[in-house]
Amino acid sequence: MSAEIAAIIAHAEVLRSDARALAACAERLRAIEAELKAGGGAPDWLHASVTAHLAACAAAAADLETAAQRLSRYADKASP
């Protein structure tokens, strides 16, 4: 395996790790969102902010996972 392919594979793993971190963040935000709904009394802007951040984390996690998959496929096809 060439150094270039190894670097691509390593980068894909970093992206997967980042995707997992963002997915975990989204799960924590889901728990916060549920607690806010259950507790009541939180201002609407806080609900909106948590929901927006949750969506951003979930979207970024999905995008990073897609990029990692594409890099992995590229590395597989480029390997002799």
C-alpha cells in the first residue's frame, strides 16, 4: 500500500471518529431537549436553539460519515 493510500485511509478514520463524536453530541442534545419539554418553563428560544444545534450535529455527522465512506471507496479502488 502506498503512503498516499495509507494517508487517505487514515483521514477516513479521522472523519469517522469525528462523525461518531457529533452523533454522540446529537444524542446528548436530544436528552436535553426531552428534559426541557418534560420540565416545562424553558423559554421558546432555548428550545429553538437546542433543536437547531441538534439538527446541525446530526447533519454534520451524516456528512462526515458520507465523506469517510467515499474516501474509503476511493482508497479501495486505488489500491493495487
